[in-house]
Amino acid sequence: MSLLARLVALWLVGRQLGPGAGMQPAQTLTCSRWGTPSDGGLFEDGDVIIGGLFNLHYMPPVKDQRFTLEPDNKPCTGLQNLPLQYIYAMVFALEEINHSSALLPGVKLGHRIHDSCALPAWEMQAALSLVGGDAPTCERRVPLIIGGSSSITAQILSRLLGPLSVPLVSYTASSPSLSDRRQYPNFFRTMASDIYQARAIAQLAIKYNWTWVGAVVANNEYGLMAVKEEIQGAGVCLSFVETLQRENIVSDASRAALAIQASTAKVILIFTWYTDVMELFLQLEKLNVTDRQFLASEAWSTSTDLRQSAFSRKVARGVLGVAIQSSSLPGFGTFVRNLNPSLRPNDQVLKEFWEKEFGCSPGIGATPSSSSLPPCSGTESLRDVKNLFTDTSQLRVTYNVYLAVYAAAHALHSLLSCPNVSIPERSPERIQLSKVNFTTPQGEAFYFQGADITAKYDLVNWQSSPEGEVNLVLIGRVDGFDLHLNESAIQWSTGSSQVPVSVCSERCPPGTRMASRKGEPICCFDCIPCADGQISNTTGSTQCNDCPSELWSNAERTACIPRQLDFLSFNETLGITLTAVAVSGVTATTAVFVVFLYYRQTPMVRANNSELSFLLLLSLKLCFLCSLVFIGRPSAWSCRFQQAAFGISFVLCVSCLQVKTIVVLAAFRSARPGAEALMRWFGPRQQRGSVCLFTSVQVIICIIWLSLSPPEPRPDLKIPGLQVTLECAMASVAGFSLVLGYIGLLGCTSLLLAFLARKLPDNFNEAKLITFSMLIFCAVWVAFVPAYVSSPGKYAVAVEIFAILASSYGLLFCIFAPKCFIILLRPEKNTKKHLMAR
């Protein structure tokens, strides 16, 4: 059976034993209250008694009573000043209410305040004694208890008092699990849930881009909840998580200090009690770790002992923390300083404090053996005493106690305001704390949301003064989940206004993107440059964005800029080279033309229609010249003219060759008997007509093509790169294919005819020359197609120019070079006899 179940069972047995429970029928029902381990406390009778449980002392008896059901009735020692202030805040609030004419008029509130000595067993036994009543009626004396100094104790007490319908109002329990109304329906608190301060710390980490944080937490729900639910949930990566256990605090603190020293995280979250933090700072001082920025939970952010310690000044500069909201209580400071045992003769708590503070016995209610201290002079006063008890400048938990008392008073006021309800009918189950809604004497609205109140915290900063002291400075506040911060007032661990940097990886600059490292937290990443055509213009970008097709990324990959138009120009090396080759071809053609013109009466020139030879030279010159139209910035007229000039020039050239071949065949066929009339069909006029007919077909094709769907200058955006080629885009591939196809048809026909005439018996057979020239012509244009398709940008234009020049040079040299050789170098062979010889 659990400790809680045993306690409840024993209490219920004590109340329910009677004639039907195995007792003698004549025995009457009696009840005696279960005493507390120490009956000392602060008590005052009234019409309604409010119970109070506080950790007034911190040193239990020598025997460990933490898990003993019935502890010895030995006093607890080690009086604490701050809990003493909590007790008198409750007394102050009760006296303030008793003097109020608006709140509970005619009703006096009393109190029974017990010391739990921070022991759960003592606190449970004290709670049972408060609700158990006195003999002989067992009437409950306390309808409500203010207590539960820790979340664990509050959970135990709430479960213990739940079946008895006794409300528990805690002033420090902050566990989020206590908000569950199904488990703790009778629990209320004036302390905000830890979820709010954990969220505030997470917001601070996000605000200052602290994505790489170390954590040292208490090994319980208080510490682990903050790390798992809020810090990690906010996207902050944890470099390490070290837990502290009070039973092993020295070894745990040493291990945590070594983890802090080894970690690259410069911001450390500490979510544990101030006594644990003191040991941790001591270990950090030994390791000389002085450059960390600490984030503090409310459990130690305002600790004066910790802040004033010598080692904290060295290792904990600029601590940034969350604290319970500081409030003021007008009149409370005067109330505390005016406390005197002579005015409160039955106040044993004040008497004990007086003996501790002044080292004398006030002699009020003391027996000769009750104190070994000398009697007080009567001049002792708290007006000049400065400690945590008398310091009322920043009331935090103290104000929570004050609010708890007023919440209880307003709940009782609502109950007693109901018709036909009198003080003797004050049953705890009828007290409705959940409906409390009032304004405090300080003008603050107060109400419960379930078990909780609206979260309000202070954001505090430890700042060093010129005198070497560490002061607690208010730098902001937290309202619910809203963070309000005065950044200019912060003093960081660096000793200046420079915000510490705590990241696993520096944020990626513009022009790069984040790439996670395998097996590491998401906050650890590499920065990868954006690919060509992609940019990132923000710091810490997770991806690169594609530029629009008409734009391209700059060299830094931070912006999309207009793409630069590129084309084959006369100023670049390739353009100059092709221009020089084309001009050379024109020059060579002109030279041949001049030679033929000069020797036009010789048999070599006159053979096979010299007129066609001159026309062929003219067409070759046009072929060389049309290649120049492809060089330079494309325009609407140049795109149309270049294709027309190319198609017509080559058709004219090939037509001349075809007619020449046909004439050769006809001449030899007419030499046969009976075929003399054949040459009449291939006279000069018919030859010219044939050339014009073949050429006119291409002219018609070009006119139709260029009229219906002409090529237009257009940037080729499909090719990646900053430079985009301005090309003559073929709007109609069919038209261009017809032009090339017609040239190819004439070329193949000429090749076939020349091949058939290659073995005719003349000593100088021009058909052989035409055969070789057409072989070169066809080979060039067959190779042109795949080369043109596979060449990017302006190089496709260069390929077309190269094909034009190569085929033109092939025709020029294969047909006219042998003739010029004979005309210029072998004039003796330039005779009709030699040409006609077999």
C-alpha cells in the first residue's frame, strides 16, 4: 500500500470506528486530532479558520523522517527568513481582511499555520490535523488550506484532500500536470505554470538566434519538462542535457561543468534549484569557465545568496532569467518592521526569530528553562534589520501568498452571501474558488482559469556595478505567452551590449543554402552555394530559388539579373576567322573569274558552255558572301535575308553544275549515229532556261516560307547561362526543311549524273570534276545536320557558316583548280586537239 493510501486509511479509520465497526456497542464515538510532528506554529482563532503550511525550517531532526509515516515529535531547526516573510504576509492579509468593511463583514478569519520543514510526511500529517477536527465532535476546523510548497508536495496533498473536498491553494507549485482538473479538481494556485516560463526562455533563444544551447536541469518534472516540451519544441537544438540530483549534487555538478566546458554552446539553460546552481558555479570556477551566457529559471534567478557569492561574480556575469513578478504591498513593510514579541505574546514563531536575530530572549511566555539566552532589553527593533525577512522591496512568492489569502476570502464571501447560509454551514465542498473574480486592493484583476492564473513574470538581468556588486535589474516582463523586452538595458556575459552568439553552424549567407549534416541535429549544417540560375537573397535560406527564364543569377547567387545577349559578332575571334575565310573565298573566286575572263577565247574556257562557268563563279561568290550575313546581331531583315540568300545561291550553283553535267552527257550521246538532233535540245538558251527554272523553284519556296512564317530574332532561353544566344528562331521548320531538301535533291541528282558521265572518253572530262565536287558537297551537308542540331547557341550559326564555306571551297577548287592549272601552268594543253583526244 502506498504512503498516501495508508495515511488516508488511518485517518478514515480514526473517524469511522463505531458500533458497527467491531467496537463494543456501549462505546461512544470519540475523535482526537492527529498531532503534527511539531505542534509549534502560528495560531489564532476566528469564525473561520484558514490553514497554512510553510517550510519555516530546513533542518529536520537527526533521524531522517522523510519517508516515515509517524515521525517523532521532535522540533525542526534552521529558521529561514524568506518563508517567515511568507507566513507574515498571510497574517497581514488576514488582518487586512478582518478590518475590511466590504469583504466578509462581521466575520473574523483566524489561521492555523504549521511548519512542514520541507518534509512531505510532515506536511501531509499537518494537513490531516488541520482538516481532522477536535474531539468530541470531529468537526472540521479548516475549510481550506494554503500550502503545497513544491509541485510534488502539492500533488500529494491534492490527492490526499481531494476525497475530503478540501481546496488546496498553492503559492509556489508550478508543475504543468497540476493543471489537469480530472486528477486535481480541488487544486488551485497563485503561481503560474512552468510552461509559461519555459516558453518565455524558448522565445528568448529564438529572438537572439541561440539555436545551439546547453541545458543543466533538475532530474525531475520541473527540469525535464522545460527541455523536452518547450525548448526542443521551439526548434532549438541542445548540445547536451545534464541532470542534477540533490543526493549526488557534487558529482553531478562536476559532470555538468565538464560538459559545459567541452561544448561549443555559449548559452546555457539552467532549470533547477538555486542550491544546485551554487554547486555548479563552484565547479565551473574550478575549471575557469567564465565566458558562458546563462539563462535562469525562476527557481534561482532572484537568489540573493547566489548572486552575492564570490564565484558567481566570476562565472555568471550577465545572467538573463525569468522571475516571479515583483509586486508591492503598501503597508506590509511597516507591518513587518513593527513586529515585536511584546505585542504578540503568543507568537512563538516571532519569539524564535527574535532570539536568532538579536541573541536574546524576549521573556514573553518563557519559562526559566525555555531559553538559555539573556533577556532582551526591550529596545530591540526590526527597523534597522536588513535581511530577507525585512526586505519588502521586491515581493514575489510573498505576493502569491497574499493573493491566495484574498482568493480564499472572496470565495468564503461568495459562499456566505448566499441566502440561508451561515458560518456553521461552511462545508469545504461548497467553496467555489473556480468562480472567484475580484480586484485586489492594489487594483489588479484576479481570477482562476481552471487551476491557474494568468502568467506574469519579470525578466531580470544580473548586472555588475562599478563597486563590484551584482544587482538584479528588471529588463522586461512576460504576460501569458507575450514577451516584452527592453533590449537596450541588457548587460550580457561579455560585459557589454554585444549579444552572445551560440550556434552550431553560422547562418548561411545570401547565395547559399543550408544542407543538413547526416546524423547531426538540424541546427548543424553546411552552407552549399546555389547552382547556376538559382539565388538565395536572405540569410539562413533553406533552399535556392530558380530565376525566371529571362533572368540569370549573378556571380554571388544573390540576385537575378537580365541575361546578356550573345551572338556571333565580327569582333570576336571566331567571327573574324570565318569572315577572313569567306573574304578569301570571294577573292579566290574573283581571281578565277578574272582568269577565265582573260582567257575566255581559249578552248579550256569555252569548253562546255563558258557562260555557265561564269554563272557558276558568280553563284559561288554569292555563296561566300551570304555566309557574312550570318555574322552580326540578328535582326528581322537579316534573319529573312540570310536564309533566302543561302538557299537561292546554292540552288543557283548546283543548278549550273547539273546543267553542265547534262550537257556533257548530251554531247557524247549526240556523237552516236542517229543522235545528232539531241544537242538541239541543250543549246545555250535551253541551258540558261534550265538554270532559271531550277532556281525559280527555290525562289518560290523562299517567298512562300518567308511570307507565311519567317524566322525571327529570339533569345534561346532554353540554354542555361548568363549569356543567352540571340538567334534566328525558325518559326516554321517545314519551310527550312524544304529549302535544304531542294538543295539536297539537286545535289544528289547532279552527283548521280556526274557519276554516270565520269568515264566518257574525253581527255578532259569535266564530269569527273563535278563528281568529286558533289561528293564533297554532299558529305559536308550530310555532316552538317547532326553538327547543327548538337551545337549550342552561336556555335550552331558557326557550323552553318562552316558548311557554306566548306561546300563552296569544295566546288571552287574541285571544278576550277584543274582548269586554272592548265590555263596558267600548262598552256600547251589548252588546245582543242588535246581536249578532244582520247
